[in-house]
Amino acid sequence: MSSLSSLAASPLFLRRVLWLDAATGVATGLLQVVLAAYLAPLLGLPEQLLLLSGWALFGYVALIAFIATRPFIAPGVVWLLIVANGVWVLGCLALLFGGLVTPTLLGQGFIAIQAVAVGLLMELQWFGVRRAPAQPAW
């Protein structure tokens, strides 16, 4: 963990984590928006849910890109992203265990992978915001 601590102390760590979050958001959003009709029956998820959540990801990515391109990254806005990621994870868990939808096994894996990946990004953001003060862009 000490190597992660020293890595997180880098002025670029948090900014890179934000760009990683943005990149994964774009990829997932594109997948869900472009292939919603194809994925819906495979995943056992409503097409409308895939479309709406895909478009929501684009809005989230726009916010991340705005934050990541600022000369200084204010900790408060990163906490906002952390909370948003936490809400996404809770939404994934609700889909898996709430009985609102009946995903296929592939759909369960799709949702679980999103929950784990977003949870990891949330953890990296939390770690980065706690270790590194607001830094100038390089």
C-alpha cells in the first residue's frame, strides 16, 4: 500500500484517475447507446434503461472532463464525483438484488462488472483526493 500512497501523492494521480473514469464512461456509454437494441435481450435489461443510463454517462463524462481540465482540481468537486460513483454502484446493486429487472446471467455479469469497476474508480478518487491537495494542471 505504500507504493500506492507514493503514487497517489503525485500531482498527476488524481487527474489521471479522472481521465480513466471519463474514458471508461465514454466506452460504456457508447456501448449502451449504440448497441442498446442488441444488448437488451442478451442482458435481460430494458432497452430504455440501457439508453438512458448510456446518455447519463455522457453527461457525467462531460462533468469529469470539465473538472480534469481546470488548472486546479477542487476537492469538493471530486467528492461530488465520488458520491455520483457511489450512487451508480448502489444502482447496480439495486438492479442485481432489487427485483426490478430480471437480467440474464450475462446481464448479471455486466452489471456486476460495472459495480466493481465504478467502485474501484470511486476508491481511487477517494484515495487521490485525500492524498493530493488541489494541483495545477501540467
